[in-house]
Amino acid sequence: MNILIAEDEKDIRNLLAISLEEKGYTVFPAKNGAAAWEIIKTQEIHLAILDVMMPELDGFNLLRRIREVSTLPVIFLTARTEDMDKVLGLGLGADDYLAKPFSMNELAARVAAQLRRNHEYLNPKEPETLSLQYGELYIDKKACCAYLSGRLLELNPKEYKLLVFLMENPERVFTKKQLYNAVWGDDYFYDDNTIMVHISHLRNKIEGDTQSPEYIKTIRGLGYKLHKIGGSR
Amino acid sequence: MNILIAEDEKDIRNLLAISLEEKGYTVFPAKNGAAAWEIIKTQEIHLAILDVMMPELDGFNLLRRIREVSTLPVIFLTARTEDMDKVLGLGLGADDYLAKPFSMNELAARVAAQLRRNHEYLNPKEPETLSLQYGELYIDKKACCAYLSGRLLELNPKEYKLLVFLMENPERVFTKKQLYNAVWGDDYFYDDNTIMVHISHLRNKIEGDTQSPEYIKTIRGLGYKLHKIGGSR
DNA sequence: TTTTAGTTTAAATTTACCTTAAATCGCCGG
DNA sequence: CCGGCGATTTAAGGTAAATTTAAACTAAAA
């Protein structure tokens, strides 16, 4: 895995580089945004760590440029909380951010999380299962159709995606945010309520009794999961 | 939180000790590496601040020795930049470093960051176990389900988190405050009673006889622990 | 015995969730 | 460019469950 580090302070840059190399990553250090951009154009980079404030080309504008051509995962570093708000506010598509001072453990964890996430995204589930089944539910992915007890369900696109995602990962609890991420693709305009309404709609179409759902279970305080068939509770 | 300070210069050592004690930490000062090592072996230390140059046993070798037995967070202090490079170059696993002279605020921030980080999950090296087992208790973290003797337990979110935390650290005594921080997060207003009530609820669900609990033991004056199976008291 | 620490229960409060309806968005045809 | 339609989001009110508070009780230490 190749990681780009754009950071103007030498000590921090070295600390980051060495720590990440220890973890087995290949590191490409850059001392300003312009140098970073050169590296991105010429190397295959899998994740970028950008300082917000840098000479030549600052983190914001570098990210903007990156986003014009790719969805490379980007983690922002910043010393000031106002910058943080700005990162979020601009909605430029930073995948994560970290306030200085931070610990190497923390950074390493975030890096691993981003790479893992991106990896899952790039290699979504084994050689494409084209149909899914769970109890009386059946999905034909080629035709994008869902059936309940052999009868076609009229699902809207979001409802369909939600159901597919849950059926691909049965028994596993997802937070609303995770579901939003999986179905909508990002989490910038995320709102709890949206997910809840869609879950409600979906239940109305697949559950016999929405009061005690057979398929989509609520795990209070956590999220939802596709529930084991025949299980209690 | 217990912090070890290994620093040979008396003035600096005292300054550090006093400042950190002011912030509410318990400080264990040592005037050389050998003394520090004795403290580490006998006390429960949560973070170590090591000077690089010390008589008897220098910071590098002390860290090496520490790393053979634990993942204790370590912050290095050094006056010379060459030492800094050495800290990094050796890849010994220092979590952070600080160049002298430094501000107390800076150090306090780094200390807090390390402790926070370490507290979030006590075993950052473990590749997160997805299931936990202890006696007749079993937890499936992916599905967020707890079972007793194969039967599903209906736990509330806080009860669930509490049980997970205890099962991830069996045999270790936690104060009520530590448990509270682990489950609720550090920055909520803490109240003894809350923890006690939740422990009570949890016991009602997992203990056959709440009068002589088999799993969650009370250690009077200290806190609670997940008790060794079959052990007495 | 007195004091302190822990347990338990029930009531009060807060939070999270569900549902419905209305508002908004985005696309297609006229 | 406009109107209409389906899909999606926002908003509000209701409800149930989880959490906290409070108080009475019990056991252990001093």
C-alpha cells in the first residue's frame, strides 16, 4: 500500500513516514502541496495524508484538485479547530481528519480503517453472487428485482439497495451511518431520520407485522440488522 | 491514571511531576532507567515519559525492555535532534516524542492524547476479536448479541457494552469510574450510582444467584471485576 | 454501634425510534 | 420552459424503551 504524506514540518513528516513504514506501508513524503501533486500524478497512491497549512499549495486546494480526478481516500491533519470545521463545511470529500497533536496509534488506526474500507469497496464481495436468498426473501441482482414468497416487491431504488446490502451481510449489526454510507455512498449529508424513514418504508413492504418485524430488527442504540430466521426476540 | 517519569535532572523531574499532579494524574518519579524499571515491574503504570539520556539504563534500552512485555504508551524527551532521529530510526515503538525545551501545555496535551487513545481500546495490537467467551457467557460482537448457556440475553445497550468491556479484560479490577469512562465515554458527568444500578441489572440477567455472583465480583472499596471461573471469593 | 459502601427497586426522565404527512427534488413529456 | 409525477427528504407528534434519580435497605468495616 502506497501512502502519500504532504506535510511541511520536517520532524512531523519524518515521524509519520517512519511510523507508517514500520507498519509495512510504502511512504511518499512531500514537503508541500505542489510536490504532493506531482507524486499523485506519477505514482499509484492508495491513501493521502494532507496537512491543511502548507506552502505552495495548501491542503484544501490540493484536495479539490485530487477530487477532480479520483476518489483517493484522504486524511486531513490540522492544528486549529477552525480548520477542522472548514474541512467539514466545504464538503470537499475528506474521508477523515485528525487534530494535532495526535498519537501515532491513532493515525495508524485511521489509516488502516480507510484502507480497509476502500479495499472492501474496491473488491465488493466474492465473484458476484447474482442472487440472494433469505427466508422468504429472494433477490435477482441481474434483474434488480426483489421477491417475497415468490411475489414481486415494488421497491424504490434506495429501498432496494438497502435490502441488498442487508442481505449480503445478514446477522451483522450496522449503525444508521454505516447503512447510509453503504447505500448513499457518502456521509456528508447524513441524517438519522432519512435512514429511519427508509427502513420504515421497507418494513411496510416486506414485514407482515411491522410491530414485530421478522426480517429487519432494530438494535436500540446501535442500528439495524437482518435477523436470524426463526431466532427469538 | 499513573504516570512514570524517568528523568535524571532533578529540576525538570520535579517540574514535570508537579504539573502533572496538578492535572490529576498520579506520578511515579525515577531518577534513572534502572529505578524506572523497578517501578514498572511493581506498579500499574498507564504511561511513561522517558528522557533519552540517563545514567544506569538509558531511555532506548529501557524502552526496548518495556516493549518486550507490554504496549505501555511511551513519550520520549530529548534535547538533541540527533537523538530524535535515533528514536524514530530504531523503530522501537515510541508513541510520541518531545524536544527540549518544551512547554508544559504541550506535554500535557500529548499525555492526554496518548491516554485517551490507549483508553479507547486497551489492546490496540490485538486484531479485534469478533467473539468473546467466558464460562457460559458468549458474545458475538458482529451481531451484537450475548448468550448465556446458548440462550440469547436481552441486554440494553449499556449493559451490553459493560459486559463486553469486562469480558475483554477479565480478571482485572476496574473502579466504577473506569467502567463509566469505558462505557459512557470520558466526558459525561459521572455518578457512582449509575454504574451500580447497571451492574445490578446486568447481574440480574446473567447471575443465577445475585447474592453470590459467579461472574461479576464486587471488590469492596475498589470496584468490580469479571471473576475467575470456579475461583473462590 | 456507627459509619461507610454497595444493592435493589420503583418512579421520573430522557432518549431513540416509528409513523405519517407534507415539502422538496429531479426527471420526463408536452 | 412548464407541469406533473415518483422518489426522497424533512418535519412533527406519538410511543416505548433505556437510563437516571432517588430512596429504602443490607452488608461490611471501623
